[in-house]
Amino acid sequence: MNKHLTLIPLALLLAGPAQARSLTVDQAVSVALNQDLGIEAAEAAEQQAQAEAQKALLAMLPGLSAAGGWTRLGTVPYVEFDTSAMFGGGDTGGGSACDDINEADLPAGWTVEMAVGMCEMIMVWMTPDVSSEPTVLQMGLANNYFAQITAEQVLFAGGAMHQARRATRDFHSASQEGVRYAEHQAAYTAEQLFYGVVMARQASEVTRQAQDMVDAYAVTLGDLVDAGVASRADLLSAQAQASQATLDAMKAAHGARLAEATLKATLRLPMDEPLELIVDPDYPSSLPAERDRLLDMALRLRPELGQLDYTLDGMDHLASAAWASWLPAVVAQGNLGWRNPNMALEQEWYRSADFTVAASWTLWDRGAGVLGHKAAKASWAQLRAQREQLARMLEVEVQMALTSFDESMAQIVVARTGSQQAEEALRLETDRFEQGMVNNTELLAAQTALAGARLSVLQAETGIHLSHAALRKAVGDKPEVSP
């Protein structure tokens, strides 16, 4: 046991630091598409809508059901009557019902003697003992069993079932557009967060470099003060600038950690896993389509519009189904059954079958059909207004995304030029400071300007990726995921 306890920390020491996960923007989008909770919810809604569509289809097919049962009667129904008078018993004077047979009432070939004999035989069978109690005839048995199979088919329902079927199909298509919308949102969010971390890390790196530069300058200036060639005021100013640079670096580092934590939480990655982001040095420069076709592309491909269009079609079908309640319904039904006891009250099974075609027509439903149609039409009108409003806002969104992309393309040129100018300005100010022509204020300003110019270049490059992603989302383009 002690050997194992010793090897575990030794293995941990030999393992070294945790391996960093390399992540490109395409990989981030792929992870989001596979693990996003919003997509899971949309897919569950799509499966529910698909089940409802299949349910509506099955309602149009024949239905088959089976039933069976056993009934135990506590008291069996019976009929009781006195037949003693038929055989001369009781107060009838000893006469018999068989004594009053008239020859004229007999069939051809029958004699009175033949009829009397047959009559007496029947009477003996019914009541063999004329001196017994009144006769009891049972109308059933104590144990009764039945089994039945029923087939039912709706022949006509005023078109309600067909309209309901079409509505569920439209709602299923709308839910599929909902899945596509969730995928677009997840992909765009992943791209935003990815480049947000890139930008935050760039800001942290630039501010750290600026901090190192100012710290090194403050140390050099301290040596010059000790040598008597620089003033104490210049040193204090440099030290104050170094303190501010340290604060800026700390804020930028905190922002980078926060951005990385948000990305990991969204992609459901381990928080303690190091993350190495790999950025493509080539930024996108082309549009998803021609400029004059971007709006048409958005109106055709945006999943939100597709979802509303399919929902509008479904609500229209529901409104038509509400009117169908005014028409008659025709149903055909067939039954095949088995019962025990049989018709002779014998404990044996017998089979029976029947077929029925029934029609029903609701003549007055207290206005339910009219109100149902009115409610469906009101919902349709509400969705139609939302659809028109969304289409108008899409035009604004596409224009803003296009403008942002154009600005990003222009900013990268300006930022790179500004960075080159800031580097040259710092070189000149450094030479002039060393020659004693300027004080440290101008030099510190040049250093700060260079740090800001470098950060502007990095942010402009990242901004191109973000604006291009926003433009692709605005026009409804499919998320880009490289294999």
C-alpha cells in the first residue's frame, strides 16, 4: 500500500504541466454545434413536432382495438310460472291442456291421438312432476365471458383531419428552422467569444509590453538621476507612468481571464485546462454575395423568417380545420366478437360479427367552430405582423453589418499606417531625448502612442473577423466549419 502511495505523487511530478488544448475558430464553432444547450432544446422541440405530425397522419388510418371481460352474476335472472294446471293439478278440476285439441286445427295427416301424444310428451319434458313446485326458467348463467375486436375508419370529417395533418407538417418544418436558428446563434456566439478572447489576450500582451517598456525607462532614468544628468521630477513622472501601466496591465490580464472563462463555459470545456488559440493570419476580405443581393439572401435564408413562414401556413390550416366542424362526420365500424355462454345458455363460445356506418352532424355547437376559426385567424394576423417587422429589421441589420465590415477593412489600413508612424515617432523621440533636446514627457507620450497603435492594429484585424461573422449571420449564411 505504501509503495502505491509513493508512486502516485511521483507520477504527478513526472507528468509536468497539463497539456494545452489547441483551438481554432472552426474547432470552436464545431464544438458549439455539438454541445450547445440551445441546439439540444431546439432539436427536442423538432422531435416533438415530428411526433405530432406522425400522430396526425396515424389518425387518418384505420384504428383497431380489442376488448375482453368476465362478469360474475350474484343473482341469475329467471322466470317462474305454475304449469300444474296444464296437467290437471291445482284447482282446475283435473283437466289437461292436451284435452282441448280440436281436429280441425291440426295439420293435414295429423290425428287427435297423435296431437295429444305429442302434447303430453312436451308437457312431461317441461314439467315431469305435476305435483312439484312452480317451474323456474333461468335467463342466463352466473359466469359470462366476452372478447371483441373492433376496427374503425373515419370516412369523412369535413376535411378537419387533412387540415390538421397539414398544420402539423408545417409546424414540424418551422421547428426545423428553429434548429437552424439555434445553430446559427451558437456558431456566431462561438466566433464572437473566440475572437473576444483573442482581442483580450492581445490587449493584455500589449499593455504588458508597455509596462515593461515604461519600467525599463524608469530604471534607466533613475540611473541618470543618480549620475546627475536627469531631474528628480522626471523620475517621479516616469515612476507614476509605470504605476499606471502596471494597473492597465492588471486590468487587461483580468479581462483576458474573464473572456477565456466565458468561452470555456459556453463550449463546456474544463475551466482548468490551458487553452491555446490559433488564429488564421489571413482575414476574410470577400462578401457572402454581391452587395445588391445581400438583402435578398437574408430574406431567403434567415431561419427566423422561415420559421415564421411555416408557422403562418400551419395557423392557416388550423383556421380551415375549425370550419370543418360545421360539416358532418362519417365513421365506419366493424366488430368481431366471441361470447360465452351461447344463445342456448350453454357454457360454450359462439362468434358474432357486425358492421356499422354512422354519420353525425353537430347542428349547434354554441359558436365553438366560429370562435375557433376567429382565434386561429387572430394568431395568424399577429404572426404576420411579427414577420413583416422582422423583415424590416433585417434590412437594417444587413446594412449595419455591411457598414461594419467596410469600416473594419478601412480601419486595418489606417491602423497599420498609424503603427508604422508611431514606431518612427518613438525612434525620433528617443534620439532627441538622448541628445537632451526633449524631456521625458514627450518620450513617454511616444511610448504610450506606440502601444495604443499596436493594439489598434490587433483590434482591427480581429474586428474584421467579427464583422465578417456578423455579416454572414445577418444574411443567414451557413456557419463555416472547415473539416
